[in-house]
Amino acid sequence: SERYSPVDQSRLLPLEDIKIKLGHHNRSIDVLNLDCEGCEWGVIHQLACKGSETHMIKQIITEFHFQKNLGMHNEKHVMIAAEAVSCLEKNRWAMTSIESAGASFSDSSYLKGVSSVVYSKSFLLLASLRRIPEHEKLPYELIEDEANAARNEELKMFDYARKYGMDRTRWPNDFAQLNQKRKDAVSNRRRVVKSRKHFDDNKYVEEKHT
């Protein structure tokens, strides 16, 4: 569009070169904010897939674009984006917040297949990401815990309803334990999700887009 156009990636510098220019060599980055109108996929691919220093970054805030003229020019760029996501997952990076927004209608042109994963004709995704330590569970593991607890409770509920009727006061005590286990799994996931928005020493809260 006349208002926005993708950044020329040939003019980009590696993160390490930028840090040196700014006098930040060997310093960790609390927040890396990527707002570069489509170059985010290439930057994240470089950081996550090419052995760059993502271990020196605590959080990434970015806009994810999916339009032809904002990063998804051809099938090659789609594959770069897909590989970037895969590398993030392998390195235990996960989204700590996510919300959708809108791009200009004049930018609403997509490659075949890409349009099937967006929610609107001018889809734009705002997200923050952080690396999850080895001793913590990844988001999908928290969801699996919650799902397993709910499934076990429901199966037991069907079994006891068949054996003892619908009066739960007649059911064995272990059903109450399963019920509490499900509630604990839900509470734990919510607690962890909330805590990951306040993770650094300065209690930084990721940028709130409105």
C-alpha cells in the first residue's frame, strides 16, 4: 500500500551487529520489539534457526503479518515463516499473550493457502513471546494436564452415575478427589499464564495494544 511497505531485508543488520553499534555487546535484552512491517519472519528465523543469541533475549514483542506485500511474498517466504515457528518451538519459546488486530484493506492480498489460516481480510496478529525454562511446563503441556484431568473426572462421573444413580452423595469419595484435581489443573494453568506476563526483575508487563 502507499502507507506501508515491507522493509528491504538486504538493509537489515544481524542483532549482534546492532548491539555492538549501540554499545550493548554481551548484554541481555529484556524486551526485543519487532515492528518492521513484514520482516519479522526473517528476523525470527535468523534468531531462532541460525544459532543466534536468543538466549540473551528475555521477551519478544512482535506483529505477525501474513499479507503478500508484508512478508509473505511467495512460497519461499511462507516456508521461512513455518521454519521460524518450528525453531521457536524447539527452543522452548512460547506465546505469553496474543491478540488480533487489523491491517489496511489495501494490504489484504494473500498467497493461496495463507488466507485459510487468517480470521479476516486484513488480519494482523500482535503477540509477545518468551523462552520457557526446562523446569517449567510448556503451554500445550498445561493444556494437556487440564484436559486429562477433565477427561478422567467425566469418565468416572459416567461410571458412577451408571452404578449408583445421579445422587452424588452416594458416590465414592474418589470422585471428589478427581473433581478437585481438575480444578487444580485449571487454576495452575491460569496462574502460570498470568505469571509469565511478569517475569523479569523489573516486573515488566508486555506492551498492551489497544
